[in-house]
Amino acid sequence: MSNLSASQFRRQTLPAEGVYTIDPVHSSVSFIARHLVASKVRGNFTDFSGVFTVGDSVETTKVRSDVQAASITTATKWRDNHLRSSDFLEQENTPR
């Protein structure tokens, strides 16, 4: 068993300080939404990017991500178009 203090433990669980870019080949932005209580709709966004800036503590660590609303896919074309509409993502007015 370790005798680390809370601050020492937090520091050891963080990666080295620096800027890390999200690798889209090895990452995903996915979701699951319930539909009519009985089923689930699964989907994802195929166009996204992001950066993690790891500071010297959790409090100084930041994440920035961008997800393109137009890239939503649920494998159902009419649903995807509805999700991009003003009923949900308003993709035509706010593409990100």
C-alpha cells in the first residue's frame, strides 16, 4: 500500500505537462439516446478535433474540442437530417 498524499497521488495520475492533440484515428465522439423508452439510438460524429493542455495540476489542465454538427451519423439518413435541423443541432446556423 502506498503512503502518497492526495496531492502527490493527483500529480502522479496526470500525464507530463504539455499540449496533446486528439488523434481522430484512435478516438471517437459517440452517443446513445433513448427513443420512446423501449429503444436506444446510437450515433457518432465523424469530424472532430481537440487539444488537451496538461498543466501542473488538475485545476490548471484544460480541454478544447470542436465537433462538426454536419458530421452526425446514426446510419439512418432521414434521422441524421432531422438531427441537423433546427429541432436539434441547428447545423445550418451553427455548424460547430
